[in-house]
Amino acid sequence: MKIDFHPIGLIHTPYTKTEDMPIQPAGAAGVRGTVEVFEEYRAGLRDLDGFSHIILLYYFHGSHSFDLSVVPFMDSVPRGLFATRAPKRPNPIGLSVVQLDKIQDGVLYIQNVDILNGTPLLDIKPYVPEFDAPVEVRTGWLEKTKKTVSSRKSDDRFK
């Protein structure tokens, strides 16, 4: 089975290297960026401006290998890859929920962005709390460290 993805745009942020980036949008409060949607996809932006937050799905373009056991940024213990948000994955797809400030001429102006500059955009979805925020959740090994996510930064462990 062959699966092909093609970028629909590019994400522009202040982050030019992976070290010292926030590891999630929670650690990027107020950080601004833009999403340049390619011309042939801009008609799909209609009605998106009514949403305060969007989900960006993107390609970790700097990721070229993976391990099934990793030491995540939020821990010092090796964990199974799929129990983490580590960027080096069999299919290096990233996900971020960001604040949408405005859309102008096919450019989305966003905040709380934790993404490397020049990242290829694969898809955009509206964030809908009734769909995307379950009330009763378990967060596994992250229970002990989740309150520190806003202060954690990336390093070079996933280069």
C-alpha cells in the first residue's frame, strides 16, 4: 500500500533550530507565527475564521529515523514511542493546537506555536472542545510531570 501526502502550505515561526523550542503549545504562550496556505488550497479556508483555535497537522521534516523506545522531554526514563509525543516516528506527523488570530490573503496568523520554521503543513482542522476535549482522561506516566510542560524546552535528543 502506498500513501502519498503533499504539503498544503508552510508554517513560519521564530524557531530556526530544534534546541530550546517549547515542546508543546502550552510552553509557547504568546509566540506568534503564520501559516502560508498554498493558493490552490485557499478556498478551503472559508468559514475557518469563526474558530478561535485550530489543529495543525504537519510533517516533521527534520526527522529521518526512529526508535521504538525513547526518553521523552518530560521524563528521564525510556518509554514506548507511541506513549510519547517524540518527533522521530515511523510516520513523522506532528499535531499542534494553536490560537487563530486572523486569516488574511491565504495566511493564517497564529499564536502559541511550538513548530520549527519552514515546516510543511499537511492539514488544518477546527478545534472543537465537544469533539476534542474529553472530560475524563488518564495521562499515564505524564501524571507526575504534566504541570511542568510550560517550562520544558527541547534539546538535541531527537536530531
